[in-house]
Amino acid sequence: KRSVDEINKYGAILKKFGMKYQIHNHAGEFDPLDDGKTTQYDILLQHTDPSSVAMQLDIGWAYMGGQDVLAMFKKNPGRYELWHVKDAKYKHADPKLKPTDRARASQIVTMGEGDIDYKKVFAKAKLAGMQHFVIEQDTAGQGGRDALEDCRIACQNLRKILA
């Protein structure tokens, strides 16, 4: 909660310049805290000022961490202004694992080669408050392909998914 105070403070400063503080997630922010239910991400959403703090949702990490992104949009509409769009194979991971361990059991892959249904995700862009997105290819160049080739394939695949 101390971090929230600092984030709100810096967000207020940025707001004066027409900007917002952006919070980017990985899977660890979804690990349960001491009460076994609340997560760091819950606290960030509940206690940051939406007028100066936006969630920079990394959709791939959220799914790998066992989150239902569509339910997140519904629960906190308008908070997810910037998306990091990446794909992953995560459905095989044991749902009983904590989010960090689920993510370790998952695999980031090139857009369109994983388990995330981006057609459904993008269909809820307005509800989420999405203003911008970037394709984030964490593993570009692995598996024998050139990094630029992975990026080309990711863009091509996303175009097909959204057509």
C-alpha cells in the first residue's frame, strides 16, 4: 500500500503534463497475499487514481498467471489503456499452481501460435478502455527463426485474427 501512495503521487505530477503513470504486470502481481485472496494487482487497481494511473496490461503474462482477462475488463472497466499483446501456451499448466509458477510452466510464443483468443480480447477493447497496444515478442529469434521474421509473423497473425 505504501507503493500505491508513491504511484499516486507520481501520477499526479505526470497528470500536470498530460501524461499518466502506467503500471505493467507480470505474473507475480497475481500471487495471493497473506490473506490468500487479495493480490498486489487488486490493491493497485483499488487504490490508484484512474485519472492519473492506468494499467498497462500485459495480456500474455496475465493469462499465464491464470487470470481471466475478459473478467478483469468487466470488473474494472476503462482501466486498461495500454496493452502488451503477446501469445503463450499456458493451458497445460496446473491451475492449482500459484500464478508465478503457472507462468514458469507456460511458454511465450509468437503471436497466433499460442492459446490466447485475441479475437475475444480485442472485442472487449472499448470496455477495457484500450487506447493503444503493442505486440510484445519476448522470445523473438528463438527456435531457429530470425527475430525480425518472428515479428513479421506476429503482425501477420494478429491481422488474420482480427480480420
